[in-house]
Amino acid sequence: MREDIVGVDVGKRLMRKRKPVNVKSFSIVHNAIMFFSSLYMVIETLRQAANNIGWGHSHGGGMWGNVAEAPGKPFSRSGQRLANVLYIHYLSKAYEFTDTLIMILKKNERQITFLHIYHHATTFFPCWWAVMNFAPGGDTYFTCVVNSSVHVAMYGYYLLSAAGVKIPRAVKKSITSMQLVQFAMFFCHALYGALYATHYRPRIIVVLCLWQAVVFASLFGQFFW
């Protein structure tokens, strides 16, 4: 997170005596990439999770409580495919720093809040870094699908706005509401893992997810209010 803060500060200093950059075309391309990649991740993660967890089979898994394949051991074919799409989701968290770059170039410094920096920085590391190194499977699909679904709506909104389409203000508020619902779902999932699914390993990831869900819900709730 410290590196992200330093990068933002350097960017602000470089733009201080310069005029805002016209990034309309760049924003459209960026938001289109995020919209379609998020849509892909929703569909592909569900498809691979269904295969790996065994939904629809007599002894298939459920929404939660599915054991991740043991780290350090060879993946099954379906486990490898699920891990691959989750890794794409992990990499997308690094690419999302482009949001901040666009804000810096446009000199929209009021948008670069603590919430924005904390959200982008800690989601990439340590959250998804830890997940991909220790538990790239099992119930991890749930977080990816829910988050990517919200991003389909969010970046779809950004894409249309960047293209000059006028969108009702209520749509923007509904997206923030979706984010709050998302964190409530993450909290319930992490709480279930902390209290009932004692097979989750390592336990520190469950605690980390629980903590992040509470912090994000608090910060986004304050923003919404």
C-alpha cells in the first residue's frame, strides 16, 4: 500500500503545473477492457467452478464449504482451469490501478480518496496475493464471481459515461448499493468460514477476508452516506 501512496503522490506532483490530459479515448478503451474481462470472469469462473466443485452431481459441493485443492500438489484438470481464471482475476486487480492513473491525468484529485487507495492497494496485496498462493480454488470462486458481477455494472456505467451517454444519477447510487451488498455477502462468507468451515486452510486467509469485509463495508457505507 505504501508503494501505491508514493506512486499517487509522485503522479500528483508531476501534474501539478500541467493542464489536465484529455483521456477520453483512453478511458473508453480501459473501461471496455474492464467491462468485457469482468463479464468473461463471471461466466468462466462459474463454468469452471461447476465442473471442479461438481454442481449437479449426486455428491457435488455447495455454494460454500468446498475444500481448495492442496497447495504445492498437482492440480486436477478442473482445478487447474479454475485456478487459471482466478489468476486472471488476480492480475486484473493490478490492472485496476489504471483507474488511479486516469484520475491523476485528469487532475480529479478529489476522487483519489483514502477509500480508493486502500481498496485498490489491499485487494491486490495481500488479499488476492495470499489467495492465489495458498488457496486458488474451493470457495475462492465465490468472491471472484460476486466482485466481477459488480464490476460488470460499474465499468459498464463508466464506459457509457466516458462515451458521453447521460445516465440517471440513481444508477450511480445503485452501483454503490451493489458494492455494499457485495461486502455484506463477503462478510457472511468469511464469517461462515471462521465459525463453521474449520477445514479452511490457512486460517489467516479467512480472518483477512473477514477483516477486509468489515473495513470495506465501513468505508463504502460512509461514502454512500
